[in-house]
Amino acid sequence: MPNNPKINQANGRLKAAKTGVTILQRGDRLYLRAVLPPRPGSGKLSPSQQQIALGIHANIAGISLAEKEARKVGYLRDARQFDWADYGGGANRSETISDWLVKFEQSKRPVVCPTTWKTDYLRPFNQLPADEPIAPEIFLSAISRTKPNTRQRRRFCLAFRQLAQFAGIDFDVSDLLGSYSPTKVQPRNLPSDDVIAACFDKINNPQWQWIYGVIAAYGLRDHEAFFLDMSKFPIAQILEGKTGYRQCWPLRPEWAERWDLQNIKRPPVTGKYHADFGNRVCNFFARSPADFCAYDLRHAWAIRAISFGLDTSLAAKQMGHSLATHTQTYHLALNEREQQRAYDLLLARNK
């Protein structure tokens, strides 16, 4: 949540006035938080801490308006005259999920990578009944259709929580998220080598095809594909990026040869920051034949390294992160590999 000094000052004045209302910033919009009566249709019987979406931008003028609205809300609540109909809980609650999704997309899309929007937001939102009024029970119904402790369950919970916050609805997902961790990659969720190779052949633009190819063959971060030196082919030299210079080898050498990766064919993309180049790659994947993102290709390289028997420390070095990070991220696959190795050695000793 942004730490805006102007909001902090306004909240200080509200606290001194004992309004019981706080201003919050989410993205570029302002909200109020206070203990308020139950929303109509929420099923709750007693007041609880809730948020009000003001639809006001987080600028100086907006903060001034939000402070005035906070004082008003505090007065109405204390006088027992607060009515949710005036703050999106009555008439606006009759707005359909489709109505809310249009407003949420207008607020979120400018700051979210297209691939992230498609996978982390659009897919969960497509499971909601578009013509029904927005309500927590609608979210719960969609979440209940996902498998517990999975990436899909976590994705649904986080997407619906953000939509609920945007609509000013109290929706707690802490008991629903489960134990899935995005830092522990599940091999079964990644594209197979056959799928990766087939997708390369479906890409029509040779420059973006080359970007796809080097990410797949060398396990690069998305932006690193724009900072390669292939003069030591088949070794790829990453000249700059998140973790600086390093060298990497293709774990499918036949891909590097067949896809002609030694001949650099980068698209004419420019940017001031590494994230600018990463966003261009996200844009490409969003319109590509791939039903996965660039980082799935990187993760697939890591899992391939495990199956090929590449030493874990060497794999971590080629990927450009620490051994601890590598072990944590690919925990499940590494455990399976080590257990299989121990089993094979046991059998060999008993022959």
C-alpha cells in the first residue's frame, strides 16, 4: 500500500478529531476504512471494519475531498444515520459483476502486464456470473470449484479479493488461500518440451520467434533476451540484467542449432529500464500462440536441468540466482531428484 505523506497528515487530523475513519490508498484511488453497519445482503448482524470505495484519485485535491468525506462518514455513523445506499452498498450493489469488472479493468489494466492480466485476473473473472449482483457468496462459489492448495485456488482468491476491495466489499480470503507457494514451482504445471518446440513453430514473426527461442533454450529472464552476446555460441553471454553478467548453455542444444539462435534477430524494442523490455515480452506472449508466459519457459529450463542431472549449484549459477533461491524455488523437483538418486545408488550397491 503506498505511503503518501499527505494521506498520513490527513489521517493524523482525523485521528485527533476522533472520527474513527481512516483514508487508504489502493493503486491510484482512495478509500475510507471504519467500523460500519453491515452491508445490505452481507448476512452479517453486527458492525465490522469495512472499506468504502470513493472513486477519487489519490492526488492533493482528492485527499482533501476524502478527508471531508471521512468526517461526514464519522458523523453519520455516530448519529446512527449512516446508509450504505449512499456509498455503493445499496443501489450500487445492484450493479452486476460485469459492471464492476469494466470499472476494475479500466483502473487495473494500465499498470498490469497483459500476460498477467490474462492469467491472474481474466481467467478467474471468466468464472463469475456476469449478470448477477456482486457479492462475497459469488466469489466463494467460484473458489469452491478450484482444488485446494493449488496455484489456481491462490490465483482465484487474490483476484477476487482485489475486485472486492475495489467494490468496497468485505471479503477475507486468508482461510482459503491454502499452502501453495509461487516460490515452489510444480513441474506438472509447466509446458513440456514438445509443447515448447511446437509453439516455436507457430510464431510467425522471426524476431519474436528468436526471443522466444533464446528464453526457452537458455532459461533467461524475459528482459535478458535483449542483452545477449552469441559470439561464443552455443554459449550465450548475458551482458546485463537483474543479476549482471553470466554465461549460460542450452539444455536442448538441438533447439539452439535448429532455431538458428546464434544469429541474433532481436525486434527493434527500446526501453529505459529492464522492466520496459520485460513488459514488451509480456505483450508478445499475450498475443502469441503460447498458453503460458515467458517465466514458464525459464522454469521449464530449471526442471530440465534437474532431469538432465546438471549439478544444482551450476544450474543456479547459469540461471543467475543463489543456490538457496534455486533450492527454494524448485524444492519439489529437487527433492524428487535427490530421492531417486539415493534409490538408484542403493540398488546399485545391492547388485
